[in-house]
Amino acid sequence: MKKNIFVFTLLLLTLTVCGQGICFQDLTIEQAVEQAKKENKHVFIDFYTDWCGPCKLMAAQVFPMKEMGDYFNPKYISIKQNAGKGGDGEKSAEKFGVKAYPTFVILDGNGELVHMFAGGVPDVSFIDKVEEAFQPDKAFGALKKRYDAGERTPKFVASYLEALQNTHTAANINDLVEEFYKSTNTEDKICAECLFLFDSYARVGSEKDEFLTEHRDRFREVAGREQVDDIFKRKYVAYYGQVILGYDRTTNQETLEKTNEKFASLGLPVNPLYSLLQAAAAAKLNGKGATELYETTKTVATKMETKDLDMYLYYTIIGLKDLFNDTQKEDLLALMNSESTKGYVKRSIK
């Protein structure tokens, strides 16, 4: 009797834990498809490997969230496929062309590809990525069928290439993007669907960057100001970060000042992140100014968004480690919010 009670208790515990997050079932893909068809659901497949850090983060922090269970369990038969140990997992990964981890694949009840994308999302916004499966202009499966059928209107091709890029399955994606960019005229390029070209393939100072800058008001009209300004923010933060870390060997003080002027002309919302990055980049190039930067950072840190502050400190503490003294580095580290990022920075400046 005690044994039966113990087993029953374990069963209840298992069901409770499963109910709080995504309930992954121990099924083959074929079995999952069969069950999904019976229950009028889709199949959600998590392709992972044992050595993949983002895979572990998703498994430990995202999949167990109650919000994930509330969304996934009524709609999907969810399974995992370990692609790093040979066997069925590796064969399935090859079938879908999986080359990056984690990759997530969604099938319908007939086993047809609905959507796929690579890369973890460390919060509930992961649901938004999955929801793209039900958006005709985002779902990779539907877009691929139309592309394979010969559809080639510029806006459609842009949507397809962005979805293809997000799968990380095409080794020649850069060539395909460049071919598309060169084949379209100015009017065709200025569309919401084409924005990804200027986000992922247009470093600051490049031809595509100059095009986006020149036509920024038109892009803001067709795609929304916030979306366009977010692209400018990412591009320039990445540029300044590369200078601060010493990875950009082409920038000198003169070109930095010109870039700062160009950035100011964009009219982005005021954010202390930008002036701090510009000052840190100047300090890197000149080998001085770290103390002034340290004092300014302490003053404005409380006015910054958490992600912006951590990103700035990541670049600056590592890039200027030889200019800050030990006390300054410790004080700046104490301002960081992410413990994992802080740990990485500590290891990098030893």
C-alpha cells in the first residue's frame, strides 16, 4: 500500500511540474505527428545538443515557465531531438537542414513544415517567435512553398530571405541577399519587408548603411519610426563596441568624430548610452579619459535601462581595462545587473 501511495505521489508531482511549463513528450517525430493530428494540434520540436549553451538556458530557464506551458500545451505536441549523439536526432536534424542550435521546428498534423527558426530567446517573447508560424508573411514553410513555386515580387522575396536567414540553414545567404539587393531599384528597397537588409547586412559606413541613412524618413513612414530607429541603435552600438574592444582597426579620431556627427543627424531619442559609448571609444583611441568616463558613468548609471547599462559596461570594462585602476573596475562591475555577464567580464579582465 505504501509503495502504491509513493508511486501515485510521484505521478502527481510529475504532472504538476509538466503543467507549469512545456510538457515535452518522449515520442518520435512520426508518433508526435500522429498524435497531433488526432488532437488537432501542431508539433513543436526542440533540436538541441549537449554542448550548446543557449540550449541549456532554454531548457533551464524558459521552457519551465508557466507562461510557456499555458501557451504550448493546449496547441502543440512538444518533443526534443538531441542532434549531437547520432541516431534519430541527428538524422532528423539533417532532414530539416539544421545547422545551428537550438533550432525549433513546427509541423502540422500531416507532418508538413510550418515554420522553423534558430536561436534561443531568454524570456516570454519566445512565444512571439513561435507565433510567426501562423503569420503568412513570416512562416518559413509557407514562404518556401511560394518561393519554390516561382514567386519573385520584391516584397515577397525580402520576406522569404529574412525567414531563410533566421533558419540558419543556407550557407549562401549572404550571396542571396547581395543578389537581391543589387537587383532591386530604390523604390523596391524602401519597404518594411526590406528592413532586415539594413539591420543584418549593413555595417556603419557601408553602401547599405548610407542608403538607409539617406532614406531614413521614407523608411520611418513605411515601417514605423521605432522599428527603424532600433536598427540604427543596434548598428551604432555595435560600431562603438567594436572600436572600444579594439576590433575595429580602421577608425581613428577623425573618422570617429565624423561618425559621431552622422549619428547625431539621425535624430534618435536622447539616451545616455550613446554619449558614454562615444566617450569610451575616444578614450580607447587616445589612451586617456578613463577617469572622467568613470565619474560620468557613476552619475548617469541610474538613469539607464538595465540592458543598455550592462551592454555599455561589458564593452567598456573589457576594452579599457588597461586605463581603469582596480578600484574603478570593481566599482563599474558593481553596477552590472546580469550576474552571468559580470562573471564573463571578470574573467576577461584578469
